[in-house]
Amino acid sequence: MAFVAIYTIGRLKHPCEHPASHDFFRVGYKVMRQADISGHLIEEFSPIGVPFPEEAIKGEGCPILTLTVWKSLQSLYRFTYSGQHKQALQDRSKWIERHQEKQPTYVVWWTEKIKDVSWDEGLKRYKYYIQHGPTPFAFDFKHAFDEVGETFLLK
């Protein structure tokens, strides 16, 4: 059985101690609780101590990284565009810097083993996506692939 991993990257508009950043973290905590309750989130990796790839997104605000593993691409997609996460996406301009040069904010890939998912792997897939665009190795929701590398339309 294959799982799907997602690596997200961003930078807040303000330092971590700023009230607007506190609001982001409060909402983020609620979103992750909803993810836990969904039954579709398999693993959430802690970003504590993970170096932020400075070449990825420039700015002065607090860096944000997430890395999670989900039961399926469909469940990840449904979670992303529903409930509290959907609202957080709609409100993101309050908290998150815009990406320069159309850099992606996330990358998705398939994995057979959860133990193969790591921060290094996420960054490697993210950089690959930037250089090569969406492929079965690293993709986004608009250009998705199924477990065997075939184009997949998410609904």
C-alpha cells in the first residue's frame, strides 16, 4: 500500500513573536487537530531543529515548514480544501508572504514506506519540482499522478 507525503514551505510576514504570527500558529494548531481527527493523517513530522532552506524563500518573517504523510492522495486533497484548512488557505494572505518567481508552496509524492519520508527527502523533491516541474517524482494537486505514475485528476 502506498502513502502520499506533502512538504510545504512558506514564510510568515512577521517574526514568530508577532501577534499576527501567534494567530497563524493558533489556527494551525486547530487545523492539525482536525487532521488528526480525520483518520487520514498517518504521520506529522516536527519541524523543530530542521534548517530552513534559505535559498527557497527570502524574507524576514518566521519560516514555516510542514511534512506529513496521508493514507491517500484523495484524502489529502479533500482535507486541504475543506473545513478549517480551507478557511486558513483563504486567510493566508493575512499571515504568509507571497512566493517570489512563482515558487511552489508545496510538493507531493508517493511513498511505499513511511520511514522513507524525511525532511531531506521533502527538500529534495521540492527542489526537483522547481527544476523539472510536475512529474511522478514530485507534483502538485493541479498536475497529480497516481501510485503508478499515471496522470490523475483530483476532484
